[in-house]
Amino acid sequence: MTRINLHAKGAFSPRHLGSGNEGIDRMLETVGVGNVEELIDQTVPEAIRLKQDLMLPDALNETEFLEQFRSIASKNKIFKSFIGAGYHDCHTPTVILRNILENPGWYTAYTPYQAEIAQGRLEALINFQTMVSDLAGMDIANASLLDEGTAAAEAMSMFLALRKGKKKKGNANKFFVDSRVLPQTLSVMRNRALPIGVELVIGDISTLDLTDEALYGVMFQYPDSDGAVTNHKELIETAHANEVKVAASADLLSLAILTPPGEMGADAVVGVAQRFGVPMGYGGPHAGFFATREDYKRQIPGRIIGVSKDRHGDKAYRMALQTREQHIKREKATSNICTAQVLLAVMAGMYGVYHGADGVKNIALRTHGLTKALDKGLASLGYAQLNATFFDTLKIEVSAEEKAEIRRVAEEKQANFRYFDTNHIGVSFDETTTVKELDLVLGIFADVAEKGYDLQAITEEIDFVMPEGLARTSEYMTHEVFQQYHTEHEMLRYIKRLENKDLSLTHSMISLGSCTMKLNATSEMIPVTWPELGKVHPFAPVDQVHGYREIFKNLEAWLSEITGFAGTSLQPNSGAQGEFAGLMVIRAYHESRGEGHRNIAIIPTSAHGTNPASAVMAGMKVVLVNCDDHGNIDVEDLRAKAEEHKDNLSSLMITYPSTHGVFEESVIEICDIIHQNGGQVYMDGANMNAQVGLTSPGNIGADVCHLNLHKTFCIPHGGGGPGVGPIGVAKHLVPFLPGNPLVPEAGGEQAIESISAAPWGSASILPISYAYIAMMGPDGLTQATKTAILNANYIKARLEEAYPILYTGANGRCAHEMIVDFRQFKEFGIEVEDIAKRLMDYGFHAPTVSFPVPGTLMIEPTESESIEELDRFCEALLAIRIEIREVAEGAADATDNVLKNAPHTVDTITADTWNHSYSREKAAYPLGFVRENKFWPSVARVDNAYGDRNLYCSCIPVSDYAEVE
């Protein structure tokens, strides 16, 4: 008889963990241990193991979580936002919402390092770049930055690096920012300017002395923070005459009808593409943009997509200048940007494709027209409006009494305005504003003025009129892609056509070492598009965001428990931003103790390239420490350098487990050495997924650690972003956690300036990590870590007879990842790139190529992959080993073989002629499982060198492609 358990509920963790008990038993047998605990004891040093289990709430199942989370989210009040200040409500076209934002084919794809299986994303990004550069009036744009504040800071840094002549010789270090730049942008810029020696001068741009020889750059807002539109053409010309570069932080929608800063002569145009179909989401994630002149294309920060060709001469997109400068220049890099907001840039670009130039212009005109009607109505009510020229924002002069009463009435009617100061109110309109809402706003002001108005008269005869030089006359978005897909049917097919060119987690595992691609569960993703989260303005009053505040409070507490720290900041919106935030907190701590001279950062030679780049950005000097033959930090070299620099030692930056995939036994000693010499320990949390529930940065002895929520805590990579990089800190560092000028509650008591523009960074995707922790619970999280370590050691056991594994721990175990060495095959003409490309023929994305060791692959399987998928991956690499042997032994041609010609496209396989020394079958279907679910790369191997020599980064008609030389 089967007894029914009425209390049983379907747990989430077995859905997340890839293998059941039978699969785990098979892996344990292959690895050579009796149980998982035995493997963990052999892998994780006893000295750093936690003495008690994680103190987190019990796990919820998926139904329970969604019910509970809906209750929390409903505590947010969705008032109509007229705040503006860089964030605007908008309509996300439903064809984009359903088929991109809510589609795992788009949101689970990885960064397009392997261009042959990422052509869809790359085309979508080049659409974004073209749209931005066209609207900005500039030559070239990148494939997005993190937000408007960081984009502005990157312009400041780029201009510093571009100084020439007397400006460079005289070490000009002043950067002037108009006081009417958005306050959150000013805060980010102050934080970035301080450590690199830039004197940030904030003032009235109309009184700026451009002849100041110490001045190297200027920035203004367009339209400005008050909403006013000013023609800065003469200022830019005078600046250039004095060898001063100029950047504009611009509203992208306004550029559809206003003269773009590029046509005024600006050297860079930055901003955010949020109002192009991306929800406000309480501040993010949103795609920042950066457009500049052709002359500066090699200095442009972040990622940029370019046009190249494949080995057959066909057009192919790829990441231009693909090897990020952090990995080349390291401490000499000018930026630590190593990610982008790809998913949001794709959405914004698709918004432009869907609406086209005319559609975007009509949205801009309608928004402006409603604002003009509001201006007209306010004047009829007797209010003074201060912006003579405006796009979508009015600044209204009121008495203190009127302001208080207007605010009371507005909030009673569920409307939010911007309250500048005692005597001024701001009102911003957007794409979603209607005549009904115009009536609502006028009614609020009319109630306080105790006057009436004639809505019909106000809305009649609204014409577009701008002062000379401010109305846009040039064309934009003229490429055919912005003209072809304006019906939903055609748009749907275009989106799907691009999606089908990209390999994602919907196809197979993506085992990139140092950047895990684990399951992004559907239940974790569902709340992201709820209006209770998406339609909230980041500067909404505190009493309207109790739901968000509860989410932040709980998530901060859970992450603090997991890391063993006293406090957490959720503000950093990428891993690199987390690095910078942690180092700036350490800097502030030293300064608070009168030890501001501590500016030496010790970094292992094996570190990720962003570590030294972030250290320099934080005003530190980098001292490298060697690694031994086993890949571990050379403790004696570390001790010597820590003692040598003890008077000025700021910090050590260390990744744990190491970048080589090993739990270093000496980590506690390493932390002690740094503390004994007056420094702090910053732990790069890129590999936190091998720590959760087993150890923690706080337990090990670190003082601060950033976490990649887009890795360990399930936020999907979205084709290369969004990412989230919060920091956890020890008790003595909590007061310095980053703040926000408009939301003081966001930071510590002695908060450093903003790291990101929004107070809680990419707030709208934090529910993904919240859901993961809530549904896994303490036991599930710990089991995930153990399973990740088991899966990695299973792959190691299956591959180590065929390929050398470079580094292992004291007991011959790897942590959650391993480095597989392919360098010995170079003597047969086989490079690691050949293996990476051949894996595509087997249906897999290559693991991390040539980092941290050239000529290797770094493999990280995650806990979410089943033994069946792990076996398919291992079988592919073992089959490739046979293909390598065939070349080595002369059985296959040295130059015409499946490795050198990989990947093979469907056009290649189905061509009328076949002149290769191997069969079509071997090229296309090397193993049986490939035939069952074949993924075809859409282009052959891309010629990266050609793309760098012929850098072209905008949409280009097919008919003109041959002319790009």
C-alpha cells in the first residue's frame, strides 16, 4: 500500500541541481570517492570550513515563492511618475517584451566571444550602435555601458588619456561639469575623479573660462537637469580653440527633434537608452551609451561591435578589438569596463527597429507637444515656468506653501513630481503620457491656484517651434533595418531569425571558467516583468517603495550571512564596479584613520585583468606578487612585498578559490600577512559559487568581497549583460558603503560617492537572486556548491588521461573549475582556437580560451548540468583528441582538417562541390548525439585581424559590403 504524505511539497533544489542520486553515484565512482563529503574534505581545506550551517530561511517551493513575492511586490505603490531626472516611463513593445526580455533564447546567451555562434546578438548590437551614433550625430558608438553616470565618467577618463600638446605637457587635470548635469551623474563623476587626480569643477557653464590652461574637458547636460535646452555650439568651438574637449550627456529621445550635440561639434555624447522600451525598474538595468568621433575609435571604452568577414569572404559581425584592454594593459588600462548591458541594448535597438525613424520622431514630437500644452496651461493658471526652451521637462516657480500643497494634492491623486528645492517643482512627460494625464497634472496645479482652465483650448494649435540652430534638420536611422520591420509579424520573424543564429543555454551547457552559466530558472525570472517592479521610478518617495525596501533588506541580510560579513551594498551594477566599490570603501576607511597615504595594492600575477585596472582607478599603485609552479600565490614573495610596503600598504586583491581553480591552503596566512602590515584584504568573488555554505570570505579573513550575482546567484548573462556586483564588507567598513545624492538611505553613515547612478543599482533584476536563495534555502545552496565541485572533478577525471590538467589542490582535486592544457599540440599546427571552433560543430560553446594561461581552456560545468550533458561535453573533447591525434600521426592533412576548417556551416556542408580530405559526415555529425539536435553556426570562422584593420561599426547595406576596405 502506498501512503500519501499530505505535507509533502515539490522542492525547487532538485530542479536546479542537474543530476539525481543515480547520476551522483556514477560521478563519485569515476572520481574515486565514496561520497560527496569525502570529495569536499579532499578539496576544501579544513582550516577554512564553516563551523555551522547557513542561517537562512527554509526553502520555499516555486508556488510558495511566487505567492509570497507577489505579496511583497504589491507593497510598492505605482504612482504616475512625472519626476524625470534621467528616468522615464515608456512602452515596451509587447513583441519585444515576450520574445526578447522574457525569452531564454536571448537572456541565457553568453558574451559574444565566439562570434560564429553569436551573429544574432551581434547584429542586434550593431543596430543599437547605429541608432545611437545616428541620433547623437557622431561617427561611432559602443555596444553600451552600464548607465548614464558611468558613461559620463568614462568620457572624463577618455579625455584625460587623449590630452595632447601643452595640455599633456602641462599636466592639465581640470574637468568642468555644468551644475545642471543630473545629480546622480555628478556623484558618480566625483567618485571617479578623486582617485585619478582629476580636479572636478562643478559650476555654471555660462561663466566658464575656457582659456584656463589646466582645463582639459567640459561636460554639459542636453537638455539640462532643469529641462532647459541650450545651444552650446559657440562654447564647443571656443573650447576646441583652447584644446579643450567637450562631452554632452544627452537624452536620446530628444535627439530625434533637437540638433544633436555631435552636429554642434561635441567630442563625445553619452547617456542612457532607457526610454527606448526599457522599464524604469527602480533604476536599472538600462543600457548606457557612448558615442564619439572616428578619431577616438581606439580609445572608446567598453565593447564595440564591428563588421568583418569569415574565411569564405562572407560578411560576419564580431567584437571589434576583442581582447579587452584590461587583459592587455592591466594596471595601465584607462577603464575597468569588462561588461555591457547587452540584453537592454538589444531591447533599445529593437525598439528603434520596430518604430523606425518616423516612429521615434513621432513619439518625441508627441511628448514635446504635450509638454508645450502643459506650459500653456500653467501660464493660464498664473504659474511662472522657467525654461524658455524645453523638450519634455518644465521647471515651475512656486512659493513654499504652494509647493507643499501641490505635493499633497499630487500624491493624493497618485502622481509624483520632482521637487527641486523650496520654490521649484519639475514636471516631465514621456511616451506614456496622455491628454488625460495632462488634464490630471493641470488639475493639481489648478486646485492649488483655485482657478479653472480650458483643456480643449490648451491642446489646440500645438506646433513644433525651436530657436534657430536647435531644431534637427539632418536624417537619422536611414539604414534599411530601421525601415523593414514595422508590422508585428515582420518584427517577430526578424527577432526569431536573429535568435536562431545564437547558441544559448536552451541548446547546451556553456562551461566558461570564471563566468559560470548556470540555470536561470523560469520562476526566478517571472517577477522581473511585473509592473509592481518595472514601473517604479528610482526617486519615488520612500513610502511608495516598501516592497523594494523589503526585498533589499532581506537580500542584503542573506548575502551578508552567506559571505560572513556585517553589511552589503547592492549598488554596484557589474563585477568590475564591485571591485572599484570595494577598493574605494577601503580607501575611505584608511583616510578616516588619517592614513590616506596607503595606496599600494598587491595583486597576484594570475589575477583577472580588471583587478589591476580597478586598483589604478581607485588611485592605487599596483605591486605584483608571483605565483609558484602550482599556480598558488608565492607566500614568501607576498610576505616580502607586504613588509617592504607596510607603511603604504592599502590592500591585497585575491580571488578565492584561485583563478587557477584551486583552494589555496595558505589563504588564512596570506590574509594575516596583509593585516599585520596595515592593509585590508579585498576578495574577488568571481568564484564564490565554490564557497557558499562551505566557507566564506569573512571566515577566511577578507575585509571586503564583491559578488557576481550574474554568476553565483543566477542572474542570466543576457548575451553579455546585465550583471550585478554587490559588495559585502566587515563591520569596520560598513559606514563607508556607497550612497546616492537623492536617496540618502542607500548608503552608510560616512558613505562614499555613488558607484552607479541608481541608489540600488540594477534593482529590477535583484528579485532573480532573491528567488534563487529563497527557493534553494540553506541546504540547497550548500548542496549546489558541493555539486559544482563534484561536476568539475568528474570532468577532470574523464579528461585527464587525454589532456593535461594544469593545476590541482593538495589532494589532486580541482575546485569548481579546471585549466586544460592544449599547448603541446602547437607542434602539430593545432592551436587552442581550433579546438574552440571545432566544439561548435559538436554543438557546444567553447570554455574560456587562453585565460589565465595562454593556450588553454578553463572549464567550469556548474551544478545545474546533468551527468548526461557533462558526458556529451566530455565525449566531444575526447573525440577532438582523436582528431588531433590523426593530424599528429599524419592520418589527417596538416592544413585541411576538421579542426583548422571549423566551424562548418550548413552552406559549406551542402555545397555542390566538396574538396576536403575528410567527409561531410565527419565535419557536420562527428558523434551520434549531434545529429539529434544539430546547431549550425551561421558563419564560418571569422577573420578578426581583417575586422581590426578595417574597423567599421555601423549597419551597412549588403550591397556596400564589398566597399568596406
